[in-house]
Amino acid sequence: MATRSATLAKPSYAKGKQLAQQIFLETMATIDVRHAMLTKVKREGGTLVSGDASVPLLRRPRVIALGKAATRMAATLDEILGSDVEAGVVVAPAEPEKKLDQFRYLAGAALELVSGLTGDDLVIFLVSGGGSALFEKPLDPAIALADLAEFNRVLVTGGLPIEQINVLRKHLSAVKGGQLAIQAYPASQVTIFVSDVPEDLPSMVASGPTMPDESTSEQCYSIAEQGGLASKFPASIRKHFAGRTLEETPKPGDSRFENSRYYCLLSNRDAVEAARACADQLGFRSEVDRGDWDRDYQEVARGNLAALDRLAQASGGQPVCLVVGGEVICPVTGPGTGGRNQALALYAAQQIQGQRRVVLSAGTDGRDGNSPVSGAVADGATATRARALGLDPARFLAASDSYHFFRALGDTIETGFTDNNVRDVRLWLDFGSAAL
């Protein structure tokens, strides 16, 4: 992150949207996956050290990388180990331009790689968000790929928080919910993960393929009954809920996890702290709001604005920045293009109309919902500008078409795919109470 002088001019509302984007982009640079691995994961002689997770390299390890950051994590670990890897599998959204010789870039090869291991073997799992959708094998062979795709579509459009979605995914899977680790037993295992879930739920990252699972099949039945979700599942999956025949996942205390170690490489906390530090350097009085914001996006926006009010009132007129993390819940209500971040920014634009305030909401993975952008930025003039162009904010919000609203205004946040995901970042800037 570039060094900023405390003597810089007072942040200006006229440049508010640009400042918000600068904070977000510098945050993204700070949480770069390769940089984090080279800083936090070391080979010290015959030992691999990642935080408190230290494992001996008795043999050349096998490596399984899965999720949005899989390619970058695998390449960096190979660099750290000096290419001293027995074999590896990378399960990622797309194949890289340059492949590692000892790795296979094939979905579905992971179980084969961890079969028949001994206690002297070591498996290194590199896990990141997105792994749930990329890496799967159903417990029930009668469940077809098309059924799984439809099951996931129902889940992600049903307004459930990610932790509930992953509870359901785990109990249908032969690799999620600790099942992949069970397949690798009795080998020593270390999981280095990038978290895209709440900090107290690490076993939800990619639906926890290497961690014991605290959730139960009874929770699955309860979640599926909410909003009548079970009736929308494909028949091959629905029958397990109707007959209550889901198999239980391996639990904490299972002896097969005794030789497993875990290290969180990056999380949403790293992102929001980086954003706060950048805002400080730009001259804002900044604060991180650590409330539980994995709730309905309109409720979250109102709660964030109340916190911003308190911060602004205590600032003595100094520009302030409230930094918020997490992932809001945003049910799809129309046929448009967008996602939870742009929907929150569009709703918030109406709440801050006429005020010297700015809001930015964006995903660290570079994609927001079904749109090609990571989020959007709005200020106190956004709603007025839109209406002057014949754009009705409420109509676009109801149509779940926040992307086309912000694209027309030139206020989308475009980073491209980032090979990373540590949840979302929201920035709320207040420049004082003077009139626009």
C-alpha cells in the first residue's frame, strides 16, 4: 500500500467516489494471495510452517488446491517448497496459462490422489471460497450433475445465508463436510485456507472438505422446510428430505482428524483492517464496525447508516469512514442483472440522497451476483442524476437490475476476477453536514 502523509489536504466530497474506489483497490492489493502466502507460509528445513500449523516433510507432499484462489495458491506453495511436490490437483474456475508439471488441473481427481496413503504421507490442502461449487461428488450416485446444478441454483437464489447453504451441501456430498479428509486418513494433513465465511465458522469454507462438521442432518431438514425449499429440489435430492435419509457427516472429536492442522491465510478481517488503514492514510477518521451484518441488505444499510451517524457526530466535523465486512442477504426479486453489493449501493443511494455521503459495496472475488463487476459506488447525488436520465432507482431495485442502473451512471466497480475471496467490503464516507 502506498504511504500517505498525514499532512495531505482534507478529503473532499467532490472526490468522494474516487476516494472510496481508491481505498477498495488498495485494499485488494494488500490482501493479494501470493503476497500473503510468501509472508506467512515458510519451509524451514524439513518442516512446513504456516502460523501455528507445523508439519514435518517426511516425504514429498501431495497437494490439493480447490476454490477461486486455487491456481494462485498452488503456484505459490510450489515456489515455497522449491517444486518438491509428489503430485497435486488444482480445481479452479479456469485453467491457468502456465501449468505446474506435477499438478493435474482436473475436477474430480482429488479422491484418487488421497487414496491408499500411510501415516508417513503428508497432504497439503489449499482451500478457498468457491470450492463448494467447483468440487463435488454426491454420496448418492443417483444424483446427476444436472440435479446438483439445480439444487445449487435453488439454494443461492433462496435468500439463505452462506452457512445454511453449506450445511445442506455437506450432507449430500462425498467430499464436503470433512469427507475428503476421511479419505486421506491416516496421512498427516495441513489445510491452508482463505476464508469467505464468518470467522467463527471456518468449516464452512468450500463446505469444509477437510474439517470436522458441527452441523447435523436435522438442521438440514429444518433449513429446507424454510420457505418451502425442499419442494423445489430435484426429485433425486428431494427424496432424501422427504424420507429423512441424509447421512451424517464426521464430527469434532473423530480420531481420524487427530493428525490434521489448519491455518487461516486470509479472511474478511484482513480486508477490513486494510481498508481502515488506507482510509486513515487518506485523512479520514476511520472505524471498523464489527457487528453481525450477514442479514437482509436493507436492514444492514440502515444499521450501517446509524453507525455512520454516531461516528460523524463524534468526529467534530472531520471526514469519517466506516468500514464494514460480511455478506448481506439479498433475495432475487426480478429478472435483471446484479448482486447483493450493487443492490445495497442502490438502496443506500436513496437513503443518502442530498447528503455529503458516499457508499461503496464490492466483493473481493471480482464478481457480484450474475453481473460482470464486483460492486458499485454511490453518493448523495446518485439518485438525482439517475432520475434526470430517466432511471427510477426503485424500479431497478425491484427488478434486481442494479448492474444496468450503475453501468448507465458509470459507477460500477470493475476489478475482473481476482483469484481471491474474503467476502465483501463496504465503505461509508461522511464529509460533514454542509449543503451539497
